[in-house]
Amino acid sequence: MVPVRLWLRNFLSYGDDGEVLDLSRTHVAAIVGHNGAGKSSLIDAITWALFGKARSKPGGLVRKGAAKAEVSLEFLMDGQLYRVRRSYSRGSRNGHSLSLEQYDSQTGKWRTIASDGVEKTQEAIQKLLRMDYETFVNTVCQLQGKSGDFMASEPADRRDLLAEILRLGDYEKWAERAKDRGKELAGRIAQAEQEIAHLERERQKRPQLLQALDDLQRRLQAAEEEQRRHQEEQRHWQEEQKRLLVLETQRQNLQSALSNWLRQKEQAQERLKGHERERQQLQEILGQKEAIQKALEDYRRTQEEEKRLTEKQRQWAELQQRKNELEKRIGEEQAQLQRREGELMTERQRWEREVAKKTIAQKELGQVEEALRRLDEWQRKAEEWRQEREQKTTELAALQARKDALRRQREEVGEKLRLLSEHEDEPKCPLCENLLTPDDFLRLRQRLLQEEATLQKQMDDIDGQARTLQGHIKKLDEFLRKAETELTKRPALEQRRGQLRQTLEDVARAEEELARWQEKWQAFQREKEQAEQRWQKERERLKAQETAIGYDPHRHEQLRQWLRQNESVLRQSQQLHDAEQRLPQVEEAIRREQSHLTEIERNIAGARQQIQQLDTQLRCRPEVDKRLQEAEQRLAEGEKVLRDLNAQRGEIEGQLKALERCEEDLKRWQEQLERDKEAKEDYEVLEKAFGRYGIPGELLKVAVKWVEAEANHWLARLTEGRMFLRFELSQRTQKGSEKETLNIVIADELGDRPYETLSGGEKFRVDLALRLALAQLLARRSGAAFHTLIIDEGFSSQDKEGLEAMVQAIQTVAQDFDRVLVITHLDELRDQFPTLIEVTKDRKGSRCRLIERDGAVPDEPPLPNP
């Protein structure tokens, strides 16, 4: 990864204008500036853009007073140009945004390749870079305050620090997980052994259960045989009970038949008495035969006369219906004529009301037209006032322009007077640079003062004229406002004039309609008179027809009343006829009932005899019921015994089935025990392999050898082959045992020396070589290329020789990197680098600029597209 272009806005100390740092033409550069100016913030911007991490939390990265921080970083990766844009809004729920873009050289545009959420885009960036934040800050970025950690640590701590840098702590975590997993498996093994012991004990119960099951089978067979005997006994007594129930049913049927025959006997006796009473009544009716026949003849004659009057009544009723229909029709026609008459009267009133509006409308129309004529006069005056106001406004603007010109002239004169006052003692005129005598100076000053007074007087005169014009314009404005107020009445007056004219047109139409109404009224009166004459003729014709019928309602009612009073004659005549027909039938019925009574009495005697015989046989019923109840009780007790025995057998069979499942569980637990033991042994091996003296220890030995060789490679280049270093991973104690350590021994032409005895320049070379070796190791592990080196360190502890050695060392290693950035605030180093990035800070925030060694400042590139 090689940074090309960095853009910041409201990030830490950088302001809202947006700051750009173009590194495209930079190979080695020093970032210089005062403490707190914002040098390290540039590195924070790079790490935050790439990984979302910096020295502060996201909320603390937003500049004080701003709501949103934005960073854009363009960088080269595998020959391709990419851009990362990240922003964070303070206090917003979804304020964090991130996108990854690739530059298309053919179209000259950026193409988004990842923007689907911050997490997924961050994964795409790390996949592209092939490193995460920790790898980045330990390889590309050599952060402030960390360069001496490894060398300044104690040997034993130095070993742990190297393991931490190489992330060997993950092996410790894996070892701990393997240990925890081994403990978990040990618990499972103990549980499996307990379960197996329990299942073995359960399996030993099988012979005892089988013996108990055989005993139960024998008891069940005996109980089932006894139950069959009880069932036979129950069936015997049930059959006997059924036989007695049949006899009892027969008795009940005979008793019911006896009761029925007794009721039939009573009914037959009642019917016989009724027939005898009816025979007597019929004989009495036959004795009145002559009187009934004479009354019937009188009734027939009266009935004939009533029929003739009924026919006349029908004709008379039809005539009355016709009269009613006539009167109904006449009433409807009268109502229709009345309705038309009312409509005509309403129409006349409506037209008369319309005509009555004429005088008022004409008077109001004259008033409205007079008001409109007054408004026309207001309109004409308003136009005159408006033109006059525009003229006065133009004059006022001209006066203002003239006053502005005079003011500028007066200011020029005042400036000349000021210059004269400042150069009063000088012989040269400050205005024309000619030589001036004191008199010339006084005359020139007097002339300028007089010219200034004249200009002021002209300005005062203009102010007076302007005030006069403004007063006139103010009066015109008042007139115009009053005219506008009056003119606002015009729409309502014009609308009212239209309404009044429409009213007068309606009045004219109403006068015409009123004349036509008079003609319709006369025609209606003629039609009404003709209808009344026609009604009178129809009434007289119906009255003549009523006289011709000759219907007497009084006589008709007398006959009807007599017939109603003598209707019993018809009933007596019918009774006489019925008696003649009924008397032989009644005498026959009396004979049949007497014969039926004799038969019923014989049936009653037979039924009573059979009931006595059945009662004799049913006396043993209680004994049979008792024997049956005892048999059923014994059968129920046997059933209970069988249920208990079957339940015991089911329980034993269930236990035997459970023992079968127990065999399966035992086999499963034994298999699981074997698997867990094997797995426990595997995890014990893994715990030992991932432990401090396993794989991590071997990796550390390999890494130490590799770092030692690579560091010596860099150190040879930095010291022209004069210095080497070596690591010692163990040290003998006073007791003669070995302990872990990581000693660093420096060798040069003077022999082996401790690191602490080196000079400042020598220490820096050793530190730089070692750090580069460690960085290359981490980069190699992540699969990323190591093209950029950023050193953010303070060099104030270095003497002049150390600083020269440091610069020489950086220039030496710079040949292997595409971009080298060194942050320092020492002025002694400014001239040691071909390019400077100067960081300053003012009230608007931090700013940075690129300075070439010859002092030129390259043109600032345009801001990136948002």
C-alpha cells in the first residue's frame, strides 16, 4: 500500500475548508511543525480511513464545533489506484459511512467496488490490503513512543513482547481452550462411568424379574379358571331372571288388557245410556211433525219476497256505486281545478313581486353608476399622482447620485488634506511630488479647505431638496393609498351594477309574463264553468235511474229481521228429517252395545284367572335376584384380582423392556466413554502442543532466527558491514538451570558489546534495523507487500551525531520503499530531507503544505469529488 493523496475535513484539528496532501511526487519527506500543530493527525487520518481506528474514539475525531468528520485516502495497491472515503457524524444513529472505489483509467472515473454497509466494506478493504490495523501499525506505521519498547524491555519481557508482536498469544488461547475442553471431557467421562455402573446394577435384576413373571402367569391362569366358573353361574341366574321378566311382562300386559276391558265396559255402558236418551229425544221431535211443516211453508214465502228485494238492492247498490264514482271524479276534477287556480294565483303573485322590484332597482342602479363615475375620477387622479411620484422619485435618485459624487469628491479632498498634514514639514508635495514653498503649501491647503466647504454646502443643499422631494413623495403616497382604498370598492360596485341590471331585465320579463297570465286566467274560468254544467247533467241522469228501480230499504229490512227471528224453523225441519232417518239407526246401536257388553265381561273374567296363575310363578323372583347379585359380586371381585395380576405382569414386562433399553444405553455409554477418552487424550496433546514450550516456542525460535538474519541484513547496509547482532533465547542461572530470555548481543570490530553501551547513532541504526526486520516478518506473515514506511518518533534525545546517523540510515533504507514519511519537530532536520510537509495551525484549524527542497511550493491539487 502506497499513499498517494489525503483529504481531510473537520478531522481532529483540521478545519472545515478541507485540507489536501498530495504525495504522488514524493519519495522521502519529513512532516515538520510545532508540537500540537497536527502532524500525527495526518497518520491518524490514514489509519482511520483504512481501518476506522485512531488514537481517539470516533466521536473524539470530529473537530470541536463541527458535526461531521470526513477523510478520503487515495493509494496504490498492486499497480491499481484505489480510494477509501470514510465519514462520521456526531450524535447520529447511522452517522458512520464508508466506501471503497477503484480508478478506471479508460473512463477517467472512480468506480465503487464496496459500499454495502461499514462492516462488509471494511472486510473488503482488509482483504485488499491483506492486513489489519495491528499489522499495519507494526509494519507500515512506526507509531510515536513505540520504537524503543522492544529494545528497552528486560530480556524476559522482550521475549513476551516478541511473542505478542508475532501474535503467538493466540496459541495460548488455543491451549487454554484445549485445556477447558479436556476438563469438560473429563467430566463427561466421569458421568459416563457412573451411568455404566448404574446400568450394570440394573442389568443384574433380570433373573429375579423373570421368576416373578412365571409366578404371576400361574396365578393368572388359576384366577381366569375361577372367573369362568363365576361367569357360568352368572349366566344361569341371568337366564332365570329373564324367564321371570317375561312372565312379569305377560302379567303386566294382562293387567293392562284387564284395565282396558274395564274401561271399555264403562264406555259401552255410557254409550248405551246415550243411545237410549237419543231415542227418547227423536220420538219427541216426531210428535211435533204437523206444526213444524206449517211454519216451514210461511218461511219459504217470506224468503222468496226477500230474494226479490235483494235483487233490487243489488241494482240500487250498483247505482249508488256509480253515483259515488261520479262524485269522486267530480271531486278530483274540482281539486285539479283548485290546484290550477292556486298555481295561477301563485304565478300572479310571483310576477307581481318581480314587477314591484323595478322602482327600487332603478333607484339603486343610479346610485351605483354615480359611485362608479366617482371611482373613475379617483382612477384618473391616481394615475396622475403615480406619474408625478415616479417623476419625483427619479429626481430624488438623481439628487442622491449627485450627492454620492460630491461625497466621493469631498473624501478625495479630505484624503489630500490628510496627506498634506502628514507631510507638512517636507518640501515635496505628497500629491504631485513637486517642490512647495510654505506659502504654496498654505495656499494649497486653503484651496482644498474651501473646496471641501463648497462641496459640503452643495451636499447640504441637496439634502434640503431631497427632504422637500421626500415630503412631496410622502403626500403622494398618502393620496395613492387613499385612492387604492377607494378603488378596492370598484369590483363590488361593478358586481352590484351587474346584479341590478339583471334584476331590471327580470322585471321586464315579469311584466310580459303578467300580461300572458291574464289570458290564461280567463281561459281557466271558461273551463271551470263548462265542467260544473257537465257535472249537473250527470247527477240528474243517475237520480232518474234510481227512481225507476223502486227499491224500499225499510220493507227489505223488515223481511230480513223476520227471517232472522224464524231461522229456527229451518233447524226444526232439519231435525224432523234427521229424526225420521236416525231413529232406526239408534235402535240398532242399542242392540249392538248390549251384545258388546256381554263379550267384555267374559274377557275380564279370563284375564283375572291368568293373572292369578302368573302371580304364583313370580313369587320366587326375589330369591333369583339375590342369587344373581351374589354371582355378579363374585365376578367383579374376580375381575379386580385379574386386573391387579395383569397390572403386576405389565409392570414386570415394562421393567424387562426397560432392561432391554438399558442394554442399548449401556452400549451407547460405553462407546461414548471410548470416544471421550480418545478425545481427551487428543486435547491433552493439543494443550501441550499449543503451550508455551510447544508450537509457540518452536515458532519463536524460527522467528528469532529469521528476524536476526533480516536485522543483520539491514544493519550491514546501515553500518557498511561493521555491526551485527544475535539473539540468545536462554540463560544459565546461578543454580545451573536454564531460564527463558531474549538477550541481544551487538558485535562489531571491537567485539561483543551490550546494547546500552552504544552511542545514539548506533542505537538508532540497531533499532531501525530490528524494527524493519520485525515489520517485514509481520508483512510476510499477512501476505502484504511492504512498500511504505512511516516513522512517527521524537528525535530530541539524539545528539548531532545521532541525528546525522538517523538521517543517513533513513536515506539508506528509503531505497527499498516507494514512500517514506518521517514526523519530527526538530528544525535541524528540515534541510536533511528532499521534501517537507509543513503543518501549521491557526484559528481556522491545522493546515499542511508540500515544500520541495529548493523552497518551491507545488500547486495544490483540486479537492476530490464528493
